[in-house]
Amino acid sequence: MSNQDLSAYSGIWCVGEVRHGKLAPTIFEILTAGGQIAAALGQKLSVVLIGSGLGPWTKEVIEAGADQVYLIDHSSLEQFVDEAYAKALTDLVNQEKPRALFLPASTIGRSLAGRAAVMLKTGAAADLTDLSAASGSNGFEKGTLLATRPSYGGNILATLVNTRSRPEIYTIRPMVFPRSPKDSTRTGVVRNITVDPATWNLRTKFIAFQAESSNEIDIGSADKIVSGGRGLGKAEGFETVRSLAKALSAAVGASRAAVDSGWIPYKHQVGITGRTVRPKLYVACGVSGQVQHLAGMGQSEVIVAINKDPECPMMKLASFSIEADLYEFIPAAVKELQKHQS
Amino acid sequence: MPLNIVVCIKQTPATGSVSIDPQTGDISKEGISYAISPFDEYALEEGLRLKERFPGGATLALTMGAVRAEEILREAIARGVDGVYHLCDEAFDGSDTFATSYILSQGIRKIEEERKIKIDLVICAKQTNDGDTGQVGPGLAAWLDWPNTAYVKKVEQVTDTLLRVHRMMEDGTDILEIQRPALISVVKEINEPRLPSLKGKMAAKKAVIPRWGASDIKADPALIGLKGSLVEIAKRQSPPKRAGGLKIGGATIEEKAKIFVDKLRELKLL
């Protein structure tokens, strides 16, 4: 397919996400991942921000490692609309010809990567958990990007390469790479990109945003998650789960069985038809650990299982397994945690 | 108001039935079992519900896959779709998301030609359970040059010109209006799939399923299969096995709680 001049493409771009006046912290993880690659290839590291009122964020991303910041700032880009963001991004790519684009594997990042890749006639890979540039000694040409991602529900790790098209596009799973350190002495170049979305023939209109009524932590970006499953036995069980989550400053997750029973909304569901998470700590309360659930959380750093059944899969694979009635154990654990805090 | 809908579905290995053959480094054929990708059930159901809400159009199912993928098209018939199409050709083998989305776009154009209709809406699932990329839906929209929205959890309204949809975001819900023809990728929250009816099952058994190859859909050979793919799989491996952990003992529940908290503190998780 490729009749592109691949060597014309240089520079590593990290695409940040600004939503409701906030810069998503995933950009700092992506700057770590992209920064390694930029250093290995000896290329410039840039951040691209699309939205409205982006000025305040330039300093932060430069301090976190960006040599250059592209701002596509327009009042009509305040909200994420697939077509509009894809047009803004691909126009800039066509003009500047970067080697690779990294986006967060979030709702916005994953939507945008898929559409932009086809518009650019280039390849994309989703949800990387590891990334490196080949040194030239392991069968790949020096500088080839080796992108590793879980597939088949985490049963297989696949390493992907794109030697045929540019820019390479990748989304990066949140919470995998550490955040890049800040250096307040760093300087960088700011490039303001002028756009006129009125001329873009957009067929999608943003109407409204409804915020989540609770102020709960989202499981996608949480570094600790406490999850409840069928073993809770009743909807009220999530009050117990929440008490532990609160004591740990953790987000609340759930198994499909708990969601399908109507005990908790779908957005909490971890697993194959829910969401994939990789927190530092995952506490599974009454979650037996079916394959479908493990696919969504099996890569958590530390797994704690609380269950009456010592033989269930979750208890077998957990870093720590606690054979107990969760309605007895959790209140005791919360008490102990409060002791620790005071 | 009636909508002509194409739902894109895929036959995938059941999660947990997949492993690596240590000899070849490829996916082992042993123990593998195939079914409709679990997310696709919601896409299919939404296609059927929209037809019921706005009658007069057709809801069709489309897949690309091996000969055995015909099974999921029969399942779609059993659930009530009006027609199914199977894109099946060895030349499609090895397609990445770029090539796959191209092939599907050609399939949709061919359906329009064949049935002499305009498709108003394509529904995909959020992702499949094998590749887990979620890229094919948005990519397909780009090939068709249609607007698209992913992570749709509700189709609130449909008019002659547009759809109003709710998108599930990490921090709440976005409401968008999107002009027809459009593509949406849907999440599980959107509905509860029905079971096939007996009548549907009978129809599924008897159905003759059209099978289209690369030339039938006028696919550019340079854009399909391994040749048309841009991302290659260089290596597959099994993820490192988790070492079995520590059982937290303790004579009383308080003791167990204390050991648990001590462990978290040790690991700097507090």
C-alpha cells in the first residue's frame, strides 16, 4: 500500500486531552513513553492540544518534557467531536509530517486514533502497555518502534511494528507509564495553529454534557480500585465496598454479575464487556474471578482477594488472599485503616 | 424516518479459549472455540430495536471472516435481521484494522448497490474481544466519509436528517446530534439483547447466505489482506503468569485486617 517517503517524517507527538477546562494527567504518562522514543531516535518531542482556552497548559507540558507545543485553540473545538478533532489533527499532521503520534487510550484518544489513521492512510495500534525503539540487534532495523499490547482479553501479548506508513499512531493505556518529572527550568516553543472549523463541513453537533452526579473517582484513571461481585449477595453490599474504597481513596469497580443484577451502574464494570484497568492495587470483594473479569484487571500490580471460597480463581491468583466473610472483614479493615490514618 | 441499518459483527475466539502454541509462537488451534464477539450482541440488538422504533427500513448484518463465520450470520437471522452478507475471501486474510475497515466500507457500498437502498446508519460494537482495538468503527466511518460517534450508550432520537445520541465518557455523558448517514459504536449499557425466537431459528436454518469476495465488492487488491495492512504482528507471547500469592491468616478477623493493612503499608499503597 505504501508509496510514502517514510524518511520525510520526523518528530514524536503526544496528543493531550483537555476536557472541561482540565488537562488530563495521561499526557504526562504519554510524555514518558514518547520521550523515551524521541531520545532514542534523536527527534523532537512535541505536545498537541486541541480545544478551547488551551494557553494555561503550555507551561505544564513544556516543564514535563515537550520541546514544542502545538495549540489548536478555537471556541468551536471546546468539546470533543470526532470529525472536528480528526480534521484538526490530520491537517496538522499533513503539514508537519511527524514520525509517530501517541494518544491516551481513553474514550477520546481511542475514538480519534481510529478515524485519524484512516484519514491519513496510516496504521494504528491501540492500548499499548509497552513501547521501545529497536536497537538494531534483535532482528528489527534500528529505530523501529516495537509496540506491545494485550489482546484476546489479556491472554496474549502481541508486539506490533509498522514499517510501512507514517505517522505511526498508537494509543497508550493509562496508568502503565509513570508521569514524566517536572523541570521548571525547561523551555519550549509554542506554535499557535489557526483553524477555521466553519469551513469543515461538520455533520456532528455537540449538544450538552451531563456530569456524573457523584464525585466518585473514575476506574479508568484510578491507581486503586475496590471491586464488588456476586459474592456481595445484595445491592447494599456496595455500601460496604464503598466504605473500603473510601478508606483507601480508591475507585469502585464491579463484576459483570453485580452490574447485571442492577446493583451498580455499568460504568463501574471491569472485564471483557466492561472496562480494562491496571491499577496499583485491586481489591476484589466477593469476585470469583471468571476469565471475563480477569481479562479486565489481570495486569493490576497488586491484587487482593476477599472471598469465602478459597478455591475460586481470584483467590488463587491474588497477591494476597483473605478467606473471610467480607461483611465481617471489610468493617474491621476500615477500622484498622482509620487507626493508621490518625 | 425509517432507517436502513447495517450492523457489523465478527466471529471471534471465546475469551479464555486462546493460548500460544509454544512450538510455532502462533495462536494455538487447540481448545479454541468461536462465537459472536460478545460486544456485537448489543450492536445487533440496537439495530433491531431501532427498526422496531422507526419501522419501514431494513436492518442487515455484515461480517468479514472465514467460512465458519457464517454461523454468526445465521444467529443474526435468528434474532430477526432482514438480510445478511458475508465478506469471505482468502485475499482478506491477515487484514489489520486499516484493511478491515476498508473491506467493510466496500461491503456496505455493495449492499447499497445490491438492494438499491441508501444505508442511513452503520452500527459497530465498541470493540471486539479478540483485537480489543475499537478502531474499526471510527476507521470505517472515515472510509465512508460519514460522521461517527463511539461509546454510544443511548440513541435518544431519530429524525429524517439526524440522530441524537448519548456518549459514555469517563466523567459523564456527552449528548451529540449527528447527521445521517452516520456510524455509531455502542457499549453494553445501550440495551439488553434478546434471545432468538423459534421462528427465527427456523429461518436461520433455511437461509442462503450471500458470500462476496474481493472482486464482488470491487476491493483494491493493494488495500486488503496482509498486503494492504500497515501494522504487522512481529511477535506473540503469553503474558507472565502471576505467581500464587500469600494467604493472609490470623486467628481473628481483626488480626487479618491488621495484617492486610500492614501489607499495604509495606508496599506503600496507603
